[in-house]
Amino acid sequence: MVQRSAGSHGIDLIALKHGDIMLISCKYHGYLRRKEKESMLMLARRAGGKAFYTARDKKGKWRLTEIDEYAEEASPHT
């Protein structure tokens, strides 16, 4: 099941399947601010799930990437 969250809340999609929880932020240009990243990681931990963001790569394809608390910057353009 996927639920869309309207508005600018940081989390755009919540996906649930067989007990797995995915919190997803959709970014058109691929930039995820540190504050957004920290907020999503906190919410994912509280929900017992994982945080992800999706953005277009250089070829225009959407890529889903897990947000890692140790990563300095999140960008699919590399």
C-alpha cells in the first residue's frame, strides 16, 4: 500500500508491504537538505521503517535511494 502525503511535509509517500515501512521524499532536482534528512531518519526510526528519497538522475530516470545517516550529501547525480 502507498499513501500520498499532500503538501510540503518532507515525506511525500508512505509505503507499507508485509510489515516493511518506507518513508519517501520526492525531489525533482535531487537535493535533500540536512534538516530534511535528519527529520526523515528520526521519523523512520520512530515508525520502525527506513527513509528514502527519489530524484531524477542525469538521464531523467527516477532513482530511489535509501537515506544513510552517515552520508554527508544526498544526490542521485553522481
